[in-house]
Amino acid sequence: MRHRFERVTRRRFLKDTARAASALALSAWGLEAGRKASDAQELTFPVERGASLRVLRWSQFVTTDRPIFEENAARFTQRTGVPVRVEYETWTDVQPKAAAAANVGSGPDIVIGFFDEPHLWADKLVPVTDLAQYLGRKYGGWFDVCPQYGYSPQRNAWIAIPIGAPGVALNYRISWVREAGFDPDPARFPKTTDDFLRLCRALKARGHPTGFALGKAVGDGNTWVHWCLWAFGGRAVAPDNRTITINSPETANALEYARALYETMIPGVAGWLDPHNNRAFLAGEVSLTNNGISIYFAAKNDFPEIARDMNHAFFPVGPVGRPTELHLFSQAYIFNYTRYPNAAKEFLRWIMEDTQYGRWINGMLGYVSHPLKAYTDLAVWRADPKHLPFRDAVARMLPHSYAGRPGPEAARALAEFVIVDMFADACTGRRSVRDAIRAAEDRLRRIYRS
């Protein structure tokens, strides 16, 4: 088991506008729902003569991602004659590479990154409103969070095309949850934060600790700590996008809860990056974690006994009484230094059309959850009940900037792991709860007033 696990480790894991304007906004954003694909007038962009493209994107976490994406790119080349070179970087390295390109005015034509990254250099991007409106009309409309990320009030235009979100759910071992005295059926899995903590304590008492990343983990760290903060009513910033609100009783309650949860975790989570919980779960070291579907993907291929004994559930609901999920929102943007903006927009149109997009998502076992409503009916969501918690990730999520709006400040706060560090400081005892909150407050004030 250990030997097989090490092989998999190397192969897989080294790897708001006013209400009076709302109708107008929905039209401008391409959010008209209920339109069938056949109702939309087809759109293509005439590619420039001699065009070629460089695409920089995040590296795969499931092995079928890269070959299918590259096959779709190759078919684009066959159809248009435009060569496409796809380059991959780790999740934490995409933004620094894009920042360098933005500063020097040279580099990849297209970047596929995360969250509100394009708002960091919105003035250096090609507007893609025409493409965003087209896709929204053709494929049933964008989920509500998508224009919050893709549309720039600064530019009065869409500056990025949402690609989807590697959705995150609770991954757990069925037999160990049952052993702890809880029903492992996802429909009856703990629905409240109180019941969830009771489960985690029971698992730890039976020698099956949990594990949640508290290191600089772009995905797994950010998703669970933001869920926890919001579940108790905490938030970094007010809707005015200026008033820092992190220093609140609600935030303190969230951190106290997280400290109790931390006591159920395996040692070492303070240093965990995104691959670590995958490894620990597959090695049988943790009974429960938060992750995308990549653990299940790997288990089905190499650890079928674990695949049979694992399932997925939504994050529980806290005192606020509603889902407070964050998922790894990914979008593509085009730098305006490109010599081939039409080719770049045509490539993004191509990969988001149903034939190519459906093939990619189905092939990845739903690792990326769709941003367009028509894709709710993809085959992957019907193929296996264990896929279902990931299907509605984009539909359920809040932007990481909540209750503010995505933009440069929120992007910097996320890139600097302000919320993750606050939770890590409090959970590990590096700072008291009060001091951890004050440190985060100071950092957020510097970011939002700069």
C-alpha cells in the first residue's frame, strides 16, 4: 500500500450594482437564463494571419485533464491553423508568472488562473464582453458568482472568461464514520457545524484523525477557512468594499471553533500545501478532509478498496443558517500585448463550447465544476452518486471577497493568505485568538487603503 501510494504521489500530486439597474446588468453580463444553445446566434472571431498562441495554465491534479485539454487545443489548431503551446505551472506559481508578464508586457497570450487574479492588471487585458455575452446566452446563463469575478467595473467590461471551479467537498471514509457512530450516507451526514465537530471528535477518539490544510494551500487551505469564517458570520470587509470588519465577535467564534476542530487533526497540518491531504487520505492517515474529486479519481484507479469506502458531502451550515462555501474559481484572460487577440478569443470560445468543454469535464470525472447553467446536465453528474456534491459548486459558492467585491484588494488579500494565516496562528497557538484577529485586521487595512 505504501509503495503504491508513493507512486501515485509522484505521478498525480507533485502535481452588487443598484436594483434599478439589475435588469440592465443581467443583460450586459449575459446572464439571461433559459436560452437553449440553438437559440443563440453563433459567434466566431476571425483569426489573424500567421497567428500562434501561448497558453499558461495551472497544472493538473487528475491525470486525464492535460491530455484532453491538449487534444482540444490540437483540434483547434487543425480547424484554424493556429499553433497552440500550452504551458503548465503549479497553482501557486501561475500568478507570479502572470504578474511578470503583465509588468514586462511579454509572455503568454492567455492565462488560466484563479479567483480575481485578472483584476490585479485589469488595464492590461483584452475586453471579452462579446464572448462572455455569447456564452451566457447560448448556455443558459452564468451562475451569479461568475460576473462578480469576470466583470470589471473599472473597465466597464468583462475582462475574463470563467472556466469553472475545482469544487471542494468533504472527503471521508465510510466505514470509519460508521464506526464513530454516525450515518455515512451523504444525505444524513452532519448538516450543522456542531454535529460536524462531534463527528470529528468521535473519529479522533477512535484513532482516525482528520486533516485540514493550514499552510499556504491555494485550494484546500483557503476553501475550508473561508467556509468556517463565513459560517459563523465573520467577514473580512463590508459591502462598501472599504470598511474592514474582520475584528468581530463572529470572527472570534469562528476561530474558537477552528481551534476545537484542530484538536481532531493529524500533526503537521500547519505546513500542509495542496497535495498533502491527498497523500494522507490515500495513505489511511486521515479519515476526513476537504478536497476536490482528485482523491476519489486516484483511488478508483489505484486504491479501489479506498474508493469503495469513501464518499463526499457538502460542508455543514453554521450559525448563519445558509451555505457559506468557497470553491477554487478559475478563469481565463488575455493580455493586451498579444498580437493575436482574435485568435485568443476564438480559442477560449472553442474550449467553452459544449463538445470540447463537455468532453474535458466528463473526462476529469467532474474535477472542474461548470460556470454555465446548461452544463448542469453533463453525463459525469449522472454517472456516479459520489460525483454529485461537486456538481453545484459554482452555483453554491460565495466570492472569496465576501462581503466585498472581487478586485485588486481582495486578490492581494488572498494571495497573501491573510485569512489562512489568521486561522493558522489561532489554531496552532502562535497567537491568541484576539491577537490573530488584530494581525489580520492590520494586514487588511494596509491592503484596502493602499
